[in-house]
Amino acid sequence: MLRHLPLVLKNAWRNRRRTVLTILSMGVSLMILGLMMAIYHAFYFTNTPPEQDLRLVTRNKVSLALPMPQFYGDRIRQIPGVREVEAEQWFGGVYIDNRPEHLFARLAVEPDKFFTIYPDVNIPDEQKKAFQQERSACIAGRELAQKQHWNLGDRITIEGDIFPVNLEFTLRGIFDAKDAFMNRSLYFNREYLEQSLPQARRGLVGTFTILANSPDNVPRIERAVDSQFQNSPIQTKTETQSAFGLSFLAFLGNVKLILLSVCGAVTFTILLVSANTIAMSVRERVHEVGVLKTLGYTSEAILGIILGEAVAISLVGAMLGLLMAQLMSAVVRAMPTFNDQLETLTIQPSVAVLCLGVAAMIGLASAFVPAYHASRTPIVEALRSTE
Amino acid sequence: MSETVIETRRLSKEYIRDEFHITALQDVDLEVKRGEFVALMGPSGSGKSTLLHLIAAMDVPTSGEIKVLGQDLRKLSDRAIARWRNENVGFVFQSFNLIPVLTALENVELPLKLTPLKKQERIDHAVTALKLVGLGDRLGHYPRQLSGGQEQRVAIARAIVTDPALILADEPTGNLDAASAEDILHLLARLNQEFGKTVVMVTHDPHAARFASVVHHLEKGRLLPMNGNP
Ligand SMILES: Nc1ncnc2c1ncn2[C@@H]1O[C@H](COP(=O)(O)OP(=O)(O)OP(=O)(O)O)[C@@H](O)[C@H]1O
Ligand SMILES: [Mg+2]
């Protein structure tokens, strides 16, 4: 088969405009496919850090925007395998104004539990103590502090929107975390928020972060928490932190399904486009099939030559597409996101191989029927074909 | 006399198109001996090409027997026939039928790609064949860069490169001017005389037929009885 390669390649290059167009449409489709698969891969296959594997997040089953009663925390703590539970609250609000450079997450947390829950947060001891002792203290991730040119002791005012209060903090600590999201967020004492709120709005919690004492217990805790509140007016939904990150992103729908349907649609479309082009170029060459057969080429060899051509074109298109996808993922990396996995988005080798495989399959599938028919045309009939 | 290379008995071919039955060949008894240069003549539609295709096993007869180079063609599988044709038959078309995207050398190399020969051996053979037809200086030319006569010579080189015993040519000079046609006829005659190839050539042209040692006439699918050589 290899010795037919020159003919395969020269055939592929025969109608340059058509081949270039096919390669381009293949390239664009494979770029989308590659990017989608890379995102899918980043979301669902990336190895999460071990601490993240131990952490679970409990939220209101109805919506992330609805709170849960504070006492749920105590109930969760009694579940076997739970090492620590911490209440957290997304504060929202406005820092200075709504410009993008002033957008960052502000979270009310419990300072005495925070560092147990997030052992990978690196902060000097005296700063940690200051955060735990001073009610209006806050701490910020290194990246955020640098971006806002904050120094220890700076006063930071956040205007409330979801909560009807303005909070003024003193920056008491700057930490380093492995987690990129944390590095770009601000944390303050939930107690401080509670006391600023009117009585009616106290005692509510946005999410509980749970630390399991062993990864083996994680699935069980996940189920135990939710069944604990199954018959309560406010039900919960508990998932691992990495899964929670996704559901946060997927407020609007099922990311998995969306990604997969885009991939499916792209594959199907390119299959049709490719099938059409191949059918055209095979039709034009039936006469040559007759000539090759006269020289002693078997139907199988001819089938191989035509399929090889289709696969070659598909693979070149796919490589172009993967190159473009790699560039696009650099663009995604540079964009501001709240999702860690996207920060390191890249076309992994496994995704590249999968894309090339898909492209080869598309080439084969789209060419098979016309190639098979052409290769089976009786010689005399093929030679009479004049198209 | 010498060995028989083509032998047909009551060979018939019928084409069925829709409800029409077209008898392209009927009860043809043909015998060709090794080393002969046979011209097949006859009006258009008399079945000349059909007969040539049956000899080359490019088509199957409706009835009758055909034995070429001692081989009963009806007994071979498709794959075996392809291989047999590659080794034993060189076919020359009226319209040259070179592959336009391949150079002269690559075109001539095509049949050799089906043999176990190594790349360098294939090239050596192809170059030899092209030199034989007088195109040793046109190896890298594409068909569109060649004249009709040159294209037909490349096609002949392609037909002889596997050193087949039998050369079948279907109006090889039909698309050529008189001078080029003359060249091609001389070339075929030389292959016949110097290299001992058996040649069967279809032609309309009585002048071309003079290069042949035997002339057969077909009419309405029947082979006319020979009434002495010209
Ligand atoms: N594949 C086919 N299907 C139907 N009819 C065919 C086919 N091939 C040949 N014929 C018919 O068979 C008859 C003989 O055709 P053939 O091509 O052998 O003639 P020919 O002597 O070579 O003619 P020409 O000099 O025009 O090439 C013609 O009537 C032709 O129409
Ligand atoms: Mg004919």
C-alpha cells in the first residue's frame, strides 16, 4: 500500500482548489471539535489536586442563589467521615465600580475553619492569626493583591448589592494557593457579615464546604448529606468540589451535553461536506479506475488508493484544525474566567490523537460508498465513462 | 507451426441494455500464433474492441471458449485475472489514457508497483522502457507537456514495462497525425520483430494494416473467413 502513496498524494492534490477548500472546512470543524474535546477533557479528566478530592460542597438543591439554614452545618458535622464543615457565603457587591479590573470574588468564610478546609493555602502565621482574631479583617490571594496594588493594612470597601450592607475591611493577609480561583479572590469573616445584617437575614448560609477524612468516604458523605435533608423544606445538593466548579459554570445547562452535542453536530456536518467532495472527485475518475484495472490493479488496491486519498486530505485538515485549536486555547487561557480548568486549557496529546482518529474515520466513512462503487465498476464500463 | 497464444471457439458476447440485446460478437473462432502481428479490421461497431477486451480478460464472454497464453480465462478469479493481465498483457488505448498527475516515468512505473520489484529496480525498468520508445529525455514530463505521439509512446512503454508476451492495441494511431502514427506503427513492428511480442492491433486504416503479418476482418460481430493475406 505504501508504494501507492505517491499516486494517492498526487491524486489528492489534483483539484487544488477543491482540496484546499476541503482541508479548510475540515480544519475549521476539527478546530471546533478539538477545542470542545479539550474543554471536555479539562473539565472531566483533569486530575484534581488531592485536597480537592477530599472536599465536598453542599448547596441548596433548588439553586445556588438560594441559602440554607446555618444549623445544617452542625447536622453535617455529625455524619461519619466528616472532618470539618465550613459555612461560606458569596457576597457579590461592588468594589469601586463595575469595571472588569475591579471584578473579583468576595467570600464570607469562617476563619477558624478556613485553613483546615484549605490546607494548601499558604499564609504567614501572624497574618493567619490576625485574620482569625480581627472581625473586620480580610485576606486576599496574591494575584488579586498584586493586581489591585494592595498592601497589608489597606482599607477595602465593598458595596453590597445582594446584601443591603456596605462592608469595610482591613487587609490583614496575603496568601498563596494552588487554586487559581482562590488566588484571585478575597475572603473575609462571615461573623462580620452576620452582625451587619438585619436580624431577619441572619443565620443563612450560601454553601457548606465539607472536608472528608478520607477519599473513600467522599461518595458516602455525598449521599448521606443529601438524604439527611431529604424531608426538610430546604433540600440540599452535595457534590465534590471539582463537580461543584462545573455546576457553578453550568448554571444555565448541562455542559457535558452541550459539549457533546456540538462535537456530534460538527462531526456530522463535516462528514456530509467531505462525502460530497469525495463523491465528486471519485466520479470524475471512474475512467482512470478502468485504466488502472487494465494495468492489473485489483478492485481492492483501487479501493485502498481512493480511501487513502480521502484519509490523507482529512488528516491534513485535522492537523491544521488542531493547530488552530491550540491557538484558540491560548486565547481562552488569556481570557478572564472563574474556572481553573480553563486557565490551563491546552490540546492534550490524547485529544490530538482522538481528533486525528475522528478525522481519519470521517475520511474513511465519507469515501467508502463512492470508492467502493468506483472500484467495483467493471473495466469496460469504467473505460467508457467519459466524465 | 509455432505455438498458439490466442485461441477462441464460438466466442460470443451479448450486451443487454434495458430490453435491447446487442450481439457484439458472434461465434468467433480466432487463432493467433506466437510472434504474429495481427491487424483486426472492420467497420465501426463490428466488435473489434469487444474482441480485444475479451482477449485481455477485461470483459467476460457470454458464451464460447477463450484460451490466451495457454490459460483458460474463465477459470481464474478476479484477483488472479488482474495479476495475469499485469504479467502477460500490455494494453494500448486509442486515447493514450495516461494518468495526468503522474510524470512519464511514474506512469510507466505504475504496472511495476504490483510486482515485488524494489523502488530502484522499478525505476530502472521504467527508464529502459522509455528509452526503448525514444523518450529517455522526457522522464519527468507530465502528459500535458507531451505531444500526442509522445504520449502514445509513453503508453506503449507502460504496456511493455512488465515484459508481457502479448500486446493489444485498440486503434493506437486513431488520435495521431500521419507522421506520429507512422512512428507508433514502426515501434509496434519493432516490438514484434525484435522482441518477439505477439501484437494484436485494431485499426481502421488499411495503411496501418500493412504492418501486420495477418489481417482479420470483423463484420457485425462475425469474423470473416480469411481470403489470403494482403
Ligand atoms: N458496454 C456496452 N454496453 C452495451 N453495448 C455495447 C457495450 N460495448 C459495446 N457495445 C456494443 O457492441 C457493439 C460492438 O462494439 P465495439 O466497441 O466492439 O465495436 P468496434 O468495432 O470497436 O467499434 P469502433 O470502431 O467504433 O470502436 C456495438 O454495437 C456497441 O454499441
Ligand atoms: Mg472500438
